[in-house]
Amino acid sequence: MNKECLAFPGNTQELVEACVSFCGSNKERMTEQHIRENRARLSGFAEIFHKECGTYLPSVQKRIEDLRNGVGVVLMTAHQPNLFAYSGVFRKVALNFFLAKKLEDRLGVPVVNFFGIADQDFTDDRWVRSCQLPAVQRSGGALSIEIDLPRKLMLNMVAKPPLGLLKKWRAEVEKWLDDAVESVKRLSKATGVSGMCSTPCVSTLEENLVSFWSLIEDCYERSKKYSDFNAFVMSKIVNDLWGYDTVFVRFSECQQALADRFRFLLSRFEDYSELLKRATEIPCGTGVGGGVSDQEHLLVPFWYHCNCGSKVKLFLMEKDEVLVGRGNCVGCQEYYELDFGSKDDPDISGIASRISARAIPMALVFFNGLLPSCYVGGTGGVGYLQDAFYVARNLGIPFPPVAVWRPHDKYLGIGQAEAMLELRRICRDYGAKDLFTAKESLELRLSEIQASLSRLGKIEEKISARLKENPGDRQLEERRRKTSMRRSRMIKSSNLSVIAHELKTIENISAVSGLIPSIIDYLVNVGLKRTSDLWIRHLNEDGNLSSDVDLDSVLGQSVELGVPSVP
């Protein structure tokens, strides 16, 4: 038996219609006092963030006032404050902003699009500690910008990077750009491609990077915590460069404003637990699971924040008709036992500032507390949202339309151009029509050479074994010497190291093709403002939420490369 699944609109028209329908069905609920009060509380935390970030702009102020007044429509998205986040994080914001404008025109009421900064997530996630840029000559086909963070801590408990590391990152990115430019110039000349990396193009790439790094340095000066540094970078791009009126709010601040919704889940814990167990056990027609542990239905729907900066996973039990949460900190292992009062009227007021929602309850708490008319999610959270949808429907919690926009962006950046020129060179040198046949040809050559070397190696081993039995046998010594020399000549003449390098380059070309790079790659190659403009244009003109998105880049506007395709 399959459970009822959450449906995802396939295009912007379907999404707009789904949101309009949801707003019409929940018009009265949006005016309820607890919804208005929660939105007003959210506005206060938003104002704090934007003033600290330096993005308390008139358009943002207007949206914060709309929240404070508690009227109109709210749209929501959220993500961890990743290091120079990849494009999918910013694409969520773009879709949320686009949808807000469409709904405002359609409904004639204020529409607030807000971004929840998940700064209470753990430091363990790869993308909060690193980002990547395409670099075909580097290991794995990417330059990785990284920071070493203590594990099992909340992001908002970590200080911002040392100034020396920020300077190191800048030097790495500048070298990445310089190396790629020089490589593209060399390869374009060698392969007969004209018009690559003209002086105006290179100047634009460099100017884009300088402008972006000026923004980064401003965010660095304003921030004290690692999570704020990354969140400030996002807000500066979205609010300053792109001109969006998106409202940013830290989860570490605003979740305490939704304490009444956490209390609701505790008061209905028996139902919540049973529904959650069923949701994780019954398959969805999409085949996507939430990825939660088998014990999830036994856990309190929120984390408790330990004094060490990590979080406590609490198991809920009833003791003398009182709800009690018991568990150990996942960081320091300290044991906690917390009293939540009676199950009919639980009380978490004393700890509201020290809790944060677990993955599935996050949707339940925010949807029930703020009543957003849409949630823009990511592919990684689809399983959690499917489970949350099942629980919400059976607990009477309104569940808004959910959109996911994760297409493949097609653009010719400097790193991508280097990879494509390398592919063009390899295909020319080895008489191949595409990457697949080039790889096949090189692997065959490598296999033949290795087989020949293996045969000679075995002959040499046999001669050496006979020499042990007949030491001083000059004929055997001469045979071993000639066999060894023959093997050395074969290694040299066969260009074994060159073939191995070419195969590694082919692997890196494929890696570059499939890479989801940092927003730095977009801002340098497509442009600071133009990235947003082209995304919005696609949403307006195409509207398909799964089709590829063509982005004109600095290089792509000047030349058509015409290289064999990468599978």
C-alpha cells in the first residue's frame, strides 16, 4: 500500500494556480490571531538580521512591515548558510521572489517571501565547509575552497574564519581564474579556436571577481559568527545586487517565536508518533524516503541545545502523567532529563530559546505557525517533505504547495571552456569523435602496453629466479639486462605516463560537466546581476521547473566553441 504523496507543480503556471487555490481555501485562517502574532514576532528578528547585515533597505523594510502587520500572504524557503553556496540555494530564492510578484499581481495583497537561515544545523555537512569551482587540471576536476570546522557543533556556535583564511581563499580563487585564462588562451591557439579570452572578456571576468570580493569583505567585517558570514553574503547578493525584497531570518532566533506549535506537537505526541512511524514505513509512489532513523517517531520533535554548542536528541516518555525528555548530547555526551509538564498542557516556555526543530517537524511547525502559501524546497528534502505531508494531513495542519526547481544551468564559464578545449585537443590528437571514443581508444592503448610490460616483467622474474640458482651465469645476467632495457625503452616510447594523464584529464572533463559549482562561478562568468535576470527570464518565458536553463556568459557571448559533446 502506498501513502498519498505530495505533488510538485511542473511549471510556474501550475505553481501559481496551486498557491492561489491554497490562499482561497485558507483565507480565514490567515487572519487568526496566533498567525498574525507569529508573523509579527518573525518581523522583529528579520529587522535585527538585516540591520546587522547592512541590507535593511527600503524594499526590505516594507516587507518586514507587512509581516509585522500580519496581513497578506507569506512564501517560505530555507537552507543552511553554506560557504559561498552553490546555485541551487540561490535558485530557491529566485523562484520564491518570482512567485511573490506573480501572486501579488494576481491577489492584490502584500506577499512576503522569506528565507529561513538554518544556522542551528550541524557543522558536519560538506557544503557548509566547502565549495567547488571547475578546474580540469586539478584532482577531481575541481578547486575546492575549504574550512576546517569542529564537528557536531551548531553553525551559529562557530566563530567567523580567521582573516588569514579569507585572504587565502581570495588568493586561491584569483589563481584559479588566472590559471584558467592562461590555459584557455594556450588551448584555443593550439586547437584553432579564435576569439577566446579577448582582453575585454578577461577584464570583465576580473572586474566581476573584484566586485564580488568587495562584497565578501564587507560581510566579513560585519559578522562575528561563521553562520552569519555566510548568511550575510547571501543577503548581500539577493538584496543588494539582485534588488530582491526577500526577508532573511535566522532559525536560531525565530523558532522560539513558534513555541506554541512545538507545544501542539507535544500535546498530540501519541498521534504524531504513530503517524510519523507510518509515514516512514509506508512507501510513497515516488519511491523517495525521508532518510530518518527507525527511532524518529520516539523522539521529541525538537533538539535541545547543550551548553557545549552541540544538540541533544531527546526520547519522550511519560512519568507520573508528566512528559519527560531524556537523552544525551551528540557532541559531549552529557545526559539531560527535561520536564515538559502534563501531556494535555505541556510547557516549554523555559527552554524555548534553546530548541530547534528536527527535520520533519520543521515543516509542521512553520506551516502551522506562519501559514505560508508556498514552500520552495530542494531535492535533498523531498523525502522529509513527503513524510511531513502525511503527518500534517492527519493532524489537521495546513500544508501549502511545495515547489522544487533544480534544472541544469548551461553556460560557458572559464573553467568549462578549459575543459571543453581539453576535450577538443584530445579528440584531435587521438582521432576520436567524442569523449567516449577518446576514452575507449586510450584505455585500449593503456591495456596493450600494460600487457606487454607485464609479459616482460614475468620474463625478467624467471631469469632472476634462474640466476639465484646459477649465480655468476653471464649469459643469464646479459639476458636480464637486455630484458630490463627493453622494458625501460617500452615505457619511454609508449608514453605511458602521457596516456595515464590523458585518461585522468578525460575523467576530470566529465567531472567538470557534472559539477554543481559555487555561486562564485556564476557571478564571475555570467555576471553579478545577470545571473538573477536570466533565471527570472526563464521563469517568465519558459516556466518549466525541470528543463535546462541557458545562461549567456562573458565567454559565451563572444564565441561558439563547437566541440564534441560530453555524455
